Amino acid sequence: MDLLAYAKNISTRIEAQSVRAGVPVAVSIIDIHGNIILKYRMNGAPVFAADLSERKAYTSALVGLRTTDLFPLVQPGQPLFPLMAVSGGRYCSMGGGAPLTFEGQLVAGVGISGGTVEQDVDILEAALSEAAAADKMDMKLEVVVVPVSDVDRAKRFYSDLGWRLDIDYASGDDYRVIQFTPTGSGCSIIFGTNVTAAVPGSARNLHLIVSDIQAARRELQSRGVAVSEPFHDAVGIFHHADSKDLLSGPNPQRKSYASFASFSDPDGNGWVLQEVTARLTGHIAADDKSFTLELTNVVRRGSAPKPFEAAESMGNEDSSTAFLPSKMTGETHV
């Protein structure tokens, strides 16, 4: 990889976030050997910010942690307390430093300084989040193939649901493709002749998201579709496959993602209505009551900082340095 180009891309995003926040900063990016790749100070940033940004970048590059996450580990009595005295005091636990990875490998560390610790952290996290999003290729679910035995019967059924017919194409007697798109959906279904080797009726648990489970049931019933009574799962995360684990009726508090109903097409392909009234993100605010307690707890556990456990597995070794790469415990890097 071109590490300099990668560093320039990151620094450009940091500078843009800094301008938005109105807080000029200094930026340093250092490779895992302690070598400076990039370092500069924006106009208006304090002179001392350049040195601090370098120390933060050095720390994250060699330790592989955000400096914010490192801070509690270097307090008196904690596993990495002696670290701050290593390498002539070059390590820094002030927030504003983060490791940089490429294809899952640690390649460098970035550090910024110029505002308060909170401002530095916010600017850096926003820039890194933007960079991560930009590097990801979109992969959108576009089509689900539904196996059917009688193509015209299936066409009538899905047309009666009010779904949009996009394609009905035939080539000879042995190939036909029909595509429907559910109302408001970005994903379509395809069925036909010679489009899948799956057994007709073998598609299961194809979820259709609705904002009101009862209203969706009434609409389906008005179209002549046999749809189940609403149900929910006591666990509150998803729903069990076995009906004996399910409870009748929608979720009592109508929590988002927690109420379901089901129906099938003439071949037995199974569809599930799922009520979603609030979209789940990677963070649920403390006062957000939109989701079940079980789902809320799972999401919060998943987004919480991971505890540092390496030092506890070192036996009788000096846990403050045993986990560190050898280059951190005596080698000279610069």
C-alpha cells in the first residue's frame, strides 16, 4: 500500500472536520516503527499542539490502542502504569490518538491536538468514521429468488398483493423470468421457469418490514390472503422458529422489531411481517425506549469499549510490558 497517500487521505478528512468544528489542530501520523509519515500544524493551532499530536500518534502506532482507551490503563495500580516512563516519556494517554489499520493490519497511528481533549477526540473520531465509511463498498440486497411450481399461479398471487410487476420475460418454453417489487421496497423477488434449482415452497422467513402490524394484516386480508394472528417472542431479540416458543398477540408495548405475523404463497414459501417503528443503529441513547430491553442490552454491550484483558493472562510475567511488541521494550525507533 502507499502509506503516504493513505496518511494524506486521513489528514485531509481530519482537517475538514477541524474546520467544521472551528478548532484548528496539529496532525501527526507515525508508522508502526516510530517513523513520522506526516506532520503539520494548521494555522491558529497552538504551537505545543504539534508535539502533543506526535506523541499521541506514536503511542497509538506502537501500542495499537486509542489513547482515550489507554488512559485508564496507565493509572496507578493499573496494568500499564509503568508505560508512561518508557521511551523517554514519548507515550501519551491524552485523548486524540488512534491506531490506523489497513486490511485488518495495524500500519500506523494518528494523533491530533489543538482543542480540548473532548474536541480532539470528537474531531478525530468523526474523521475516522467518515474515512471508514468511504472505504466500504456498498453491497445492497437487490433480488431474492423464490422457487415456485406454477409460474402463472404465483404471478396472480403476488399481483393480488398489490406488488409492482417489473418483468415478465420468456425465451422459448423452458425459460421465464418474472420480477415483482413489494410496495416501498428496494429489494425485489424473482421467480419463473429454470431460474432456480431450489424446491418450490422452500423459501422461508422472508421478512417484510411494516410500520403497523395490524394495518398490514388488514390490508392483506382485504386482498384475500390468509395471514396469521400477530405474535411476539418473550426473548425480544428476534423470533424462535418453533411456534411453541412464541406468544400470541403483538409485543405488549409495541416495541420496534418485536411484533410479527406470517403468511404463505400458494407453494408454501413463507413470508413474515415485522413491525419496525424506530430504526436500530449502533448506539441507543439512555432515554430511548423504542426497543425491547433484551435488544437494547445486546446493542449496548456490542458498542461498549472492550475491556483490556491481555495483562490478566500473562501469569507471573510483568503484566505492564509483557503484552507489548518487543520493539516497545527497549528498541530505538527514531
